[in-house]
Amino acid sequence: MTAQEIYDNLKAKFGDAVGEARLDALQPWIAISETRTREICQFLRDEPAFAFDYLSCLSGVDYADGKLGVVYHLFSMIHRHKIVLRTMCTREHPHIQSVSAVWGTANWHEREAYDMFGIVFDEHPDLRRILCGDDYPGYPLRKDFKVPEFYNGMKVPY
Amino acid sequence: MKESRTLPTDYVSSPERTSSGRTLRTDEMILNMGPQHPSTHGVLRLELVVDGEIIVDVIPHIGYLHRCFEKHAEHMTNYQQVIPYADRMDYLSSMCNDWAYALAVEKLLKLEIPERVQYIRLIMAELQRIASHLIAVGTYAIDMGAFTPFLWCFRDRERILDLFEMTCGARLLYNYIWVGGVSHDLPPRFVEKAKDFCRDFRKTLKEVHDVLTYNEIFIKRTANVGVLPKDVAINYACSGPMLRGSGVDWDLRRDDPYGIYDRFEWAVQIGKGEAGTVGDCWDRYMVRMREMEESTKLIEQAVASIPEGNVQSAIPKRIRPEAGEVYVRSESPRGELGFYVISDGTASPYRVKARAPAFVNLSVLPEISRGAMVADLVAIAGSVDIVLGEVDR
């Protein structure tokens, strides 16, 4: 199924929850609402015409204009087609609905995005830091992150 | 000013609850395996909830080797400088990491790669796959109590490292595959030595099959243990031998082609449940063994037909891709290694996300270990073949 068909189908089904799309990009992407990601992803996975059963990658991104985002690279083992979904939230209210109930692999990817960007995934079963220590201050992959001078009273060497 | 140090107490395990918030029943206790434990293959801590010898739950704790690959990549002054850092992610298959990253940047630049470079990359990646699988198989044998195959595996891996050393001077972290080309052309006598290696390596494979694969004890330890069903494997986005061991006929080299894999004759190997159930530890082991055979075939065909040419003609002087983003994946020895690169039109990447196969494969460990014995967990964790450098990046 082409990106255009996927977009048309999603738009017809979910209306305003599906935002802009760049279907002529190197890898076409569709923006979706951050409060309805689970519903949309569930539909994409379960509907036989799409059957996106494989979540290749889930990445947090800091767009540096006050927005944080999450990018989902979906793939279908059955139909062998791909699509990229994007969702955005603000720095002040960094909440995005979790999709770990749809794909098990999203669990750790979302924990990583939470760890690195401070994006809170609502309804996530076990949202803890994964790579940094539990008491690490701040979110290191945000563009405005500054390495703290001290960490738990220890001088950070650079 | 008084400095306060408060740990978020929710996250700390206690005799009553695990760090993920599970309350223990009377019969259950927490057992920590790692971070320093020979069978975790690196600094991985597994927090086990056990009821006697039976595993009720596993909570992996990772991050001990976190070296901020993604942050480093954003702070480089150009795209080429990321490659040495990519080397250090999965330090047992550096060639494949380099290639995966180079593929992503080349796609952003829409670069054409010379024929000779394509052949060299394929030969290097397949040699690396054999070297990496040899470690996987060798250390797995040690985990199961067999010492001899380990030595044979390392003996043959050494010959591959010698080949890499004579090509680029490094034995482990190569910085060899660059965007648009490779750092050195093949040295004289490389082709000859690679052919010799392939011929001798077949014998080693047969020896390992004889002493380990069909060994009664080994089969008892691995067959029907840690069964990963097909649908769970796909739901957890497992890849590489993990996914193929569960009987999914899927290999990115064939199904999302890159390089020149489509020109050669080779087959994707999948688990068939010969010793037990499809998707058990033995199947994952066997897929690796058979993949080494296929890689040998690929190397033999490639060195026989490698064309002449300049290996550095396509390396761009200045890398400045147009603004855009790309996710490119390739088949590393552990599975789908993807790089998501965002370019903002400047000389350094805006964001690089590495989708590490070992990280994703490890996340399925709790699913396949519940109900197993503690000793079986060693077999299960070994069959996942994690490299902690890649899990933590």
C-alpha cells in the first residue's frame, strides 16, 4: 500500500487526529495527534489491509523550537510496506500516549526516550529511566542540556 | 548550603518489592545476577524474582556501559567523525556498524558507490559476521560447560582478525568503511588468504558440529528451553538469528536489500525445531552455525569476482546533506541495525538514533524466561547473544 493510500485511510477514519504529511519526502511521514497515538497504532497493526506488525524503531527528537517529538518507523512483515509516523508535544507539557500495549518492543524504546528527552508516555506500564542512573539530573539529549558541574557531590571531570 | 542527596525511593528494590514495583509474595525472593557475572557476557544486571529454583520474573538493568553515542554524534564537526564512535557500539562487529552508518549518510547524500567498494564491504561484513558468530557460539559452549569448541572458535576468529589487520591495521575497531568508500584498498595476497581461510573454516565448522551441536548434553541443555514463539518475536521486533530461530524467514540482506547481496547465491537459514520446539535456544544456536556456512559461500563468490577500481574515488570532500531525515537498516550479526539520521543542512548531524539489535533482542528476555530454572536462564541469555556495548551504546 502506498503512503498516499495509508494517509487517505487514516484521515477518513481519524479525522483531526491525523495532521500534516510529507508524502514526497525520502521516507514519507504522517503526523498524528499525541493523545491518540495508541488508538491509531492499534488500528494500523490490527487492520488486515495495513498489518503493521513490526515497529522497527521509535526515536525521541528535540526539535529545538520548544517542541519534542517521537518518530515511529513501522513496517509490515506481511505486506512489506513501510510508513513513518510523527507526533509532537511541547516542552511544558511533554506527554504522549504510550504504544507499548500495541508493540512490546515500544516498552524499552519509550523508556529510552523518557530517559533522554523527558517525554512522559502516558499509560506506560513501567516508565523508569533505562540508561542513565535513577537520580541523574535532567535529560541529556535535549538540545539545551548542560553537563552538571557536580553529580551527587562528585566533580564531573569536564 | 546543605547538599541533599535523595534517591527516588520508588525505584529501589527492597525485600518486599522489585525495582519495577512488583510486590513479592511470601515464597518469592529477589536474586541479583550480575553486573559482574560470567554468563551475562558483560555488565548486565538481571534482577530475578525466584520461587525456589523457578524464575517468576526477570528485570534487566542496563546502562552500565552507556557512553552517550547519540550525544557524541550530534557534537561532531562532520559526518565522517561519527564512524569511530559507531565502531565502539557493537565492538564484535565494528565493520557492520560502520557500514550501517555509512549507508544512512550515503542515502541522505544520494551517493553512488563504486563496484570494488561494494565487493570489499560485502567481504568485510561477512568475515565480521563469521567472527562475531564464532564468539557467540564459543562463549555459548562455555556457558553450557564445553571448553574445547571455544578454543577452536577463537583460533579461527584470530585468522579473520589477521585479515582485518593486514587490511587496515586494526584488529577490533577498524574505522574502515567510510561514507562513500573504504579507508584502504585490499592488500596484496588478501584474496588468496581469504580463500585459504574459507577452505579451512569448513573443517572447523564440521568439528564444532561433531563435538557440540549434536552432543547429548548440549541438546539437553538447550532444546525446548527459552522458546520464543513467532508472534512474540515479531511483537518485540526481534531480529537476526533471534527472529530466524523462531522460524520467521526474514533477512534484511535479502528482503530490504542493500549492497550487492542479490548477485550471489546464498540462502536464509531459519530454525526448524530439529532438536525440540521451533524457537528454542538450540534453534538460535543452529541458525548462527548455518549462517557462518552461508557467509563462507558469500565470501568465496565475492573474492572470486572482485573487480579492479579506485576505492576512494567516491568519498566526498565535504559532507553536507540537504535537510531531511532517513532511517536505514542493515543486517548486522545480531539483527536489524538501523540508523535514524536527521540532517538540518549543516556539516554535522542534527540527530542520530541507533536502533541497536541487541537492545531490542534483550527486551524480550523476561518474556521467554518466566517459568524456567535459574540454570536455564544462563542458556537463554547466552542464546540471545547480546553485546553490552551495543545495548547501552
